[in-house]
Amino acid sequence: MRSGPETKLRTGQLKMSDKLLIATNNKGKVKEIQDLLKDTGIDFVTPADIGLALDVEEDGETYAENATRKAVAFAKASGLLSLADDSGLEVDALDGAPGLHSARYSPKPGAKDADRRALLLQNLKGSPRPWTAHFHATIAIAKPSGEVELAEGNCYGEIIPEERGTGGFGYDPVFFMEDLGKTMAELDMEQKNRLSHRARAVMNALPILRKLFA
Ligand code: ITT
């Protein structure tokens, strides 16, 4: 259930309430997490809904550290229970790269998802196929007090040399799942949200959320 405009709050006036803040600046993640939570009965808001702009430095050494940093920073700034996602694509032939650095893989200033996909394919050129890979997501749920709980999910597939599909975001057009015969970008939101790393992590986070919102 999303909150309407009447619940828009200014950062300075926020109070702890029974709302969950989806603590990410990535629009693709926001849409997926909103869809994953829509039938839970949890009342959630986005940073845009509450006028909160926060850019958290992601210099942790693990997904859990980065997810925790983001969730705690948003929870402290908003006074709301906050759910952050730190995720990445791990390619076996590249020793797990881009991994933790998936969002910042291209050194090009102002690089976009397409630049990162192009660099990935360039770096894989010459490696024998299949280019097995998996997506990973760690979800951190933080209280404004700084208390944190974590949940994880993975999704396995392979990287293909040509882009297919226009859905999703990030590396989805080159992430192919053989059992479906489709890339992640060829799935609609409902299909991606049945099997993605993020869907699995959110599903694993549901007992934590149910306990917090009980
Ligand atoms: P926030 O930190 O604000 O949540 P971000 O995009 O910077 O946004 P991450 O640091 O967790 O998030 O980086 C995750 C990157 O991994 C993301 O930008 C994509 O490049 C890639 N990625 C993660 N999940 C993905 C998915 O479902 N499909 C395609 N690429 C994904």
C-alpha cells in the first residue's frame, strides 16, 4: 500500500512511524521493491515521497556492509524503518567482477547502464563460453536506532554477447537464464519478481518485516 501525497513529510519533521522507507536512489530497484511489497500490507514510502535526498558512500568490503550503511543512513535521516539493497553481478570468468562495484564498473564520467554492459562484454571477449554468472542482493533493514537485520538472495545464469530485451535495468539485457530461454530484460516485472536475486532477498526478509510490523 503506497502512501498518498498527504503523507509527504519534510526531512526535519519526520517521526518514527509504522512506515517502511525503500532506501535506494535506483529507480529500477524502487519499482521492483514496491511491486514485491505491494501485497504485504506494509505501508511504504520512497525517498522522493518524503523529500529525502541522500547519497551514501558505498566503500564497504561486502554487500552486507554497504547495505547496512545505506539502511542506517536513511533510517537515521528519516526516522523511519528503512530497507536498503546492495546488489551486484558476479561473473565467474572475471573472478567475480564487477561484483560489489557493479554500479561503478565503468570509469567513464557519467557512465550509464549501457556503458557498463559494453565494458563487461569487452572484458569477457576471448574467454571461453559459457560465461556463467550470478546476481546477488543483500537487503538490510535498519531501525533509526541503528539496529540492523539482513537477508540475501541469488539468481544464477550466464552472460551472453548480444543484448536482448528492454525490461529491468542494469545488466539485465545480457543476463540469460537457460531454463527460461530469456534474458532478465525479456521478463516482465511480475516474472522478474518471481525469480530474481532481489525477489529472493525480499522474500527472505519478509519474516523480519512481519516481526517489525506485527
Ligand atoms: P542504491 O545504492 O541507491 O540502492 P545503486 O544502483 O548504486 O543504487 P548498488 O550499489 O547496490 O545500487 O549497485 C547495484 C548495481 O548492480 C546496479 O546499479 C546494477 O548495475 C547491478 N544490478 C543489481 N541488481 C540488478 C538487477 O536486478 N538487474 C540488473 N543489474 C543489477
